[in-house]
Amino acid sequence: MANVTAATQDFTAPEAFEDNPGGSTTVRARRDDEAFSQHSANLSFEQELEFKLGNGLFKKIWVFAPASTLASDGLGPLYNARSCQRCHIKDGRGATPKGPDYRSASMFLRISTPGEPPQNLQAVTDYIGTAPDPTYGGQLQDFSPPGIAPEYRLGVDYSTRSIPLAGGETAELRIPSYSAAELGYGPLHPDAMLSPRMAPPMIGLGLLEAISTADILANVDEGDSNGDGISGRANLSWSREYQQIMLGRFGYKAGMPTLHQQSAAAFSGDIGISTPLFPSPAGDCTAAQTRCLSAPHGDGDVRGSEIDQANMDLVTFYSRNLAVPARRDSDDAQVLRGKELFYASGCTSCHTPKFVTQRLADRPENSFQLIWPYSDLLLHDMGEGLADNRPEGRATGREWRTAPLWGIGLTKQVNPDATYLHDGRARSLLEAILWHGGEAKPARDHVISLSPDDRATLIRFLESL
């Protein structure tokens, strides 16, 4: 296995199976905005039906209760979006708000205050305790029904900074400034910590979940024992599903252990829909928001929670099986040279190219696949420029999970308004690279020092992923 996943030293030709980054789940790369919306290529006929049912729930537009459509009511009362697809546009990345009068955005502000670790995580070394804001909860919601005030209006302003590059070129970075305007329930807690979040792409998530914990932890080097300046750390979180501490894999700071929990938490926080894992019909409403708590909801009919376990299983199956598109032009001479530059720049120290998923009897479609996510799924200090100064689990305010890169070259094909990084500040792949600091600063500086042609060639490789 180690030979299969070892980093290549040969950049004269593509590696074996490199054109299929999702293994046998890989699908043909479409040329339209449906490129991220295809099911895994190896699903059975029955599983395709399950996928399509899950897709229907992912796209479902929820409505306020009470409604004649009992299966679709329970929205909010406070919410960020009326469906999953409204944020994950075409199953890809979201978009930043356009002006102060936006009616839909794929972005919100997480919020927390300093606190103690929960009882079930107090034994975890370096776990940083936080608590929800006593008035606004765990995230800020910008929409609500008539008669109930929304929590805020997200404000985003940008200044710019020029970065000189070798060869006489320059790049302009957008520096974001976020504000929670028009607060509907009084001031935030004086110690409130805010962090923006942009909806990430959905492809390949089941394969990431299928990587063995041991293989991910094998790349942990908290004390930088090999002296390469990279000290990947694992985040740990509590699994509501399995009632135990588990490795965090999902979310920008790897704060979620499973796709099921990630999906259920999004239903609760983003849409205000109760699930068996997050049963509150008022979603993220707090005790200070009495009108929200007393508002009509969709709990208590034949579904039990506003979305029941059977339908949550369909959404989870859908999320696990959005396929990674095939590579394009992997044998192109410029792409191969760009791949060599990517490796030489040190990018693969965090963006680990390959894994083999574990054998899973209950998930044969994700089982024992050679995959190419270009991520180690670990936390890394990315420097002050990207710091949100808000911890999450073991992740400090400067640490982020390495983002998978598969499919990144199709990002703007799927959503022309999409941008990059956790808050969409980077308008191009080069800008995203130039924001890297901390452990990634040497790699960033190496890219800055490249000739213009070599820099363009490295970007060409990323666009082929």
C-alpha cells in the first residue's frame, strides 16, 4: 500500500490511474454546470434511485409551518437558506453577498465565546473550550418569517493590497472586513468571536469519510519531528451518532466527524430543520429569543422531527456519492511540468496527493479505492493573514484543515460567481496561494519566486485537477 500512495518522482508522464481521482466512482468531466452533480459511477441501479431521492431532499425548498405540505414545513424560524442547494450552488462552492440588499448568500458568520470543554471532551489534549453566544447561538441567521426579526445583516467590505511577484508581475489581494449589521436582538456578547464560512463543494465526501483514521493520523507531526516546518494536527470531536470521540474530517477546521452529523448540523443551523441528531424544532434559537422559540414548527406529525431518519439517510447517501470528475489533460506537457513545480514548491507537504480508502462491507462503492484528494485532512497554522482568531475543538484561531483540491479546476464552470478559501476572498487560484502563510509560507514564497511562465504552468496543473 505504501508503494501505491508514495509521492512520485517521475513527472514525464501521468501516474497510473491518475485520471480517475475518485477511483471507480469517477465520472466523465462534463463541460457544463452539472459537473459536480453526478452520482458515483459504480452505483447499482437501486443506489441510483437512492441518490436521486437524496438529491430531491438536497434541493427541497422548505416552507414555514404550519403548511398544507407537511413533508416540507418547519423552515426556521431563523435561517440562512431555504435549501441545501441554495448555499452549495450546483453542488459546488457558494458565492459572497452582492450588495446590502442580497436575498440569498452562501455565507454566514459562526459565533462563539470562550468557555470550558464539554464533559465528554475534557480528556482531549489541547481541546479549546467555547460556548455559543448567549443571545445569538452558534451562528448568525439573516432571514426569518414575518413578525420575527432576523438576527443580522452580513456586511462585507474589501480593501486591496498588491503583492510583487518575480518577473515584474504583481497580484492584488482582497482583504475582507466583516460586520454583523442590523442586529435584531441587541449587542453581541463582549467576548464574541466571529468567523465567516463559505459553502464548500460537495464532491468526493464519501471517499474522504472512507479513508482510515490510521492513515490520516500517520501524517500527524505536531512537534515537527522531521524538521520540514510542517506540523499537521488532528482535530477531535464528539460523535452524536456513535457517542464517542472521533477524528474530525469535515468543515473548514475539521470540526465534524461524519457526513451524517455534518448534514444534520447544517439542517439545524442553516435551515432551522430538526433532525434526530439535532432535535430542536427552533434550530439555533436561544432562550433569549422567545418569539422564535414559540413560533409554529413542523415537529410532532408523522415524521417525528421535521426531517426524519429515513430521509436523513437519503441526504447522507447523496452527500457521500457526489462523484469527482475525471482529470483533464493529465498527459499535457505543461500540466506535467506544473505538477513537478507543485511538488517542488512543497505544496504536497499538506496537500497529500493519494490515499487508498479502507475496505467497507456496507459501502462497497467507497471501499478500497485509490483516490487523489490532494489533502491530508489535518490542521495547519496558515498564518495571521488567514486567521479568524476563533478556535474550534483543537483548532486554534490560526489553524485550518487542508482543503481537498480535486475538481478545483471546474469551480467556476459550475458556478461562475464562485471564489476560493473559507470566506471567498480569493478570486483566483493564484490569489488563494498568495494568502497562504504560517506553515505554508515557504511554499507561497517559492511560488512568488517562480518566473511568470512557471507560475502560469503551476496554475495550469491545478486547473487540470
